[in-house]
Amino acid sequence: MLSKTRFQTLSAYTRKKAREADGLFFVDGWRWLEEVLALPEAPECVLAVPGAARNATETALLERARRRARAFYEAGPAQLARLTGSVQAPGVAALVRWRPAAFTPDGLPAGPGLIVAMEAVQDPGNAGTIVRSADWFGAAGVVFGPGTVEPTNPKLVRSTMGSLFHLPVSEGEPLPHVIGRARAAGFRAVGAALDGEPLPAFRWPERTLLIVGNEAGGISDSVRNCLDARVLIPSYGRAESLNASVAAAVLMAEWRRVSG
């Protein structure tokens, strides 16, 4: 069983400061373990509750993890739950080394392209779902702008369902700089706004940098002033607004429909 000393060492990665300093964070579940084992770099460690494997597939996956991980530990269910923040820990977790990539729009292939950038999206579930939607609709990358929840937040990681590892993710660069660099690569910045052109009539740029604003305040003036176009998702009912991740998915889907 995981020793008290080892548990305390690993517990550091439940805190943002340690995750950012070392580039290490926990993922949990069989699906995530499979994702982690497909990465170029071996997981720092894998933890499993004794008897967690329920079938031949999970048993084989656990054996792969034993061979590939730098360390393998057996842990109790309560220990695993505390390390991962999961109320119903599925019996297996991995400590993985991963950092956001640099934003490099100039290296993308010519032709249609979509990049999604978040400004001050603070809810981890929203941000993670936006990453997952970006992956689903074939975006070339996701930018976590200033004020946005950090990409290794446990709830965010869990809500991406593995998509965090499927496409380039960058973090921290001011969005006006991102817009300028993307524009130099042929992208046009589009943001959702109440004074935007209604979505059914909107003409999407072939290469779009889609800006998703804060859940309550939307896109800031400093970023709004850099936009090339604004788009409005019309309301047909009585709801006050759309959830940020839902609005982002609607816009990504429409860009994909038009761009093919």
C-alpha cells in the first residue's frame, strides 16, 4: 500500500502551484490511463487499488502500465480519491508530465483552419468542455488566455475526456498578441457579441480564430477592439443566455459545417 510519506509527496500535485512548477498532474480512470500510455513520455507513476481491474482488457492495460510507468504503487480507495479529487475514484490513476505548448499559428497547413481562444473562462467544466468540443470539430489548437482557469485543474482535465492530449494547447499569452500573430498567418478573429451579425447570415472566414469570452462579462474591450468580426447566436426562447461552452460548441459546429 502507498506509504504515508509517498502519499504526502504525491499530494503536492493536488495544488496548482506544484502542478505548474513541475508540469505534473493526476488523471484517473481506465480511459485516461489508455491515453497516458499512448503519450511519448512515460507516466511519472501509476497507482491502482488492488483488484481494480474488472476484465481482461483492464488487466492487460494495468500490466502495460506496470511495465511503462517510472513507478507503480498500490493505493487505497480513499488515498486515490484524495489525490485525484474524484468522488467515485475508478480504481486507477496516473501522474503525468505535460505542459502547454507554444502558440505557433504560422506552422499550420494552408486552407481552412480553426483555433479557439478563451478569455477569462473561469469555470473548469466550461473550459474543459470547450477543449473537448474543439477536438471534436477538428480545431488546430486551443489558447488559454489570461484569466482562464489553468489547463491542469482536475475538474477541467476530467471534462476534456482525453482531448487535452489530442490537440495543441497554449496558455498565458495576451489575446491581442495571439490575434496579431494569428492574423499574420491568415486568420481572422471572430468573437460572440450581442451586437454581432446573426449566425444564420454570418460569413465565416476560412481561417478563424474564435474568441470565447468570460461567462458573465463576455469579451473584454481590449480584445473586442482587436476583432475582425462579431457574431450573434439568435435566441428563439426566453433563456437569458447560453452557457459559454454551449455557445462555443454551436459556433464551432457552424464553422465546421460551412468550411467542410
